[in-house]
Amino acid sequence: MKPEEVRQAAVQLMETASGAYVTTIGPDGYPHTRVMFNLRNRREFPTLAPVFAGHEDDFLIYLGTNTSSVKVQELRRNPKVCVYFCDYAKFIGMMFTGDLEEVTDPAIRRSLWVDGWERYYPAGVDDPDYAVLRLLPRSIGGWHRGAPVDLKLGER
């Protein structure tokens, strides 16, 4: 695939994939993968679409999780991660790699808050157990309908 085709396919996949599979490196040195909400999914999180507007070229990924979670402890030890989106029915899967970082900016944290998340964070958007994670990927790899995908996005 040509780079522009990869970019278009990647954005479309990010906006439609049901989950975001996040892999961190555990203290044992092995990868640990879990599925998380795909906040870029326009159908499931329509109120968050404006947060990602203008990020079609840098493929910005935000994730919400518990500060007390194992994944946050793992990323604090080693921020290298991959986030994988897939549509198995169409034989499309793309892995976004880079360094995940915690976001402390209150405005960003508020912009990503979803009504109903009080069940996870009882104190609301200011709950100390509410963590926001950000990935600006360095590369995209995977498959798109039988063709390999490999796109370097530059140093971040």
C-alpha cells in the first residue's frame, strides 16, 4: 500500500474498531495485552470525535484507565507499548507503537470524560484513580486485506 492509502485506512480503522488492544511490558519482561475502550470509535463515543479532530496525520490515541491498574504500573516502568486495532471480518489489523505517557492536564482529562464513567471513578473527573494515557505513535504495522502495512511516522 502507498503511504497515503495506509494513512486513510488507519484512520478509518481507528474510527470503527470496537476495541483497542493495548500491550505493555510486564515486570517479568513479557508482553501483557488487554482490550480497552477505543475512544476514537465514532459510533461508541460520538461526543469524543472533536477531541480527535485534526489528528488524522499523527494518529493520536487517548486511553482512560485506573491509576491503580497494573497497566499504569507497567508503563511507568517501561513506556514502550503497542495499541492494536482490528476488523477481523475484513482481515484488517494495524499496530501503533510508541511511548505511552500519562496526561495530567485537567482540560484534556475533562475533554475525555464520558458520562457514566462514575461507575469506574466514583469521584468523577477529578478522581485520583482516573488516569488518561496518550500515545503519539512512531510507526504503524500490520495487515490490510492481505497486504502488509509498514509506515514509519518519525521520531517523537
